[in-house]
Amino acid sequence: MRVTFTVNGREESAEGVWEGESLLYVLRERLGLPGSKNACEQGECGSCTVYLDGVPVCSCLVAAGQAEGRQVRTVEGLAEGDRLDPVQEAFVECGAVQCGFCTPGLVVQAHDLLERVERPSDAEIREALAGNLCRCTGYEKILDAVRLAAARKAPGKETVA
Ligand code: FES
Ligand code: FES
């Protein structure tokens, strides 16, 4: 079947999509967007997180056909041209990236949190990222990165504990 949807602001089509094929597979293997990672393919790790109509989802669990006519935004779509999103910048600066497998999903999930909550508490950050597994960093640097991004996006605002 043919699937057409908008990815990072551009209409894209994929031909010959199998009924059970995942959105993640189409993004990575058919549309050349390898940012979203395939780590577990079972909805357990969050590495494949993308926005679907503005809501973060595990793209390995979404059938590509379900994305027909909808808006998808991947980690590649967060930057503006050469300018990284503050969340992406903070992950790099804080050393929150090691092997990088978890990073795209964490960045999308953290980006969503900061769109909804300007200065999240540590508990809110932990809760928002609870579905994203990282085997390398021990999570502290990831928390540092989200705190830094929040401070930069909403300077002068205090964290509400
Ligand atoms: S690859 Fe989708 S949740 Fe792990
Ligand atoms: S940096 Fe390797 S899994 Fe998170």
C-alpha cells in the first residue's frame, strides 16, 4: 500500500508498505530519517519516540498506515536549519550522550515536557522520561541536560517543586 503523511513539515509518500510495517521502519528505511532508533521494537525503550500529531509515541508500535494524512515530527525536525533545539544543545553540552541510542527518543520526550511545563521539577522530569531507557549514562547527565534546557528556554522562571 501507499502511505502519505507530513514529516517535519514536508509531505512524504512511501510505496509498497506492508500492512504490519511500523512507522519507525518507514521513517528509517524508506524515507532516509535514521534519527529515531530501533532498539527493542516492542515499545519498551522509547528510543523510537516521535511526535504524531503533536503527541510523543513509540513509532515502533505505530503501523505506518495509521500515520496516513497525519503530522509526524522526528528528532531531525526539532532543529531549525543549522540551529539545534535548546534540548539538543543541552544534551551535547552536559555529556548526556554516550552511545546515543536512547538520545533521539529522550530529546523528543524532553522537548515535549518543556513545551508543556516551563520549569519542571526533578520529579516531573523523571516522570516524563520514565519510558525512555538508557544503558550508558546513569541518567544524571540527562537530568542535568533537561534542567539546563529548561533554564535557557524560560530564563528567570523558577522551578516549582
Ligand atoms: S524501539 Fe520502540 S520502544 Fe524500543
Ligand atoms: S547513551 Fe547509550 S543508551 Fe543512553
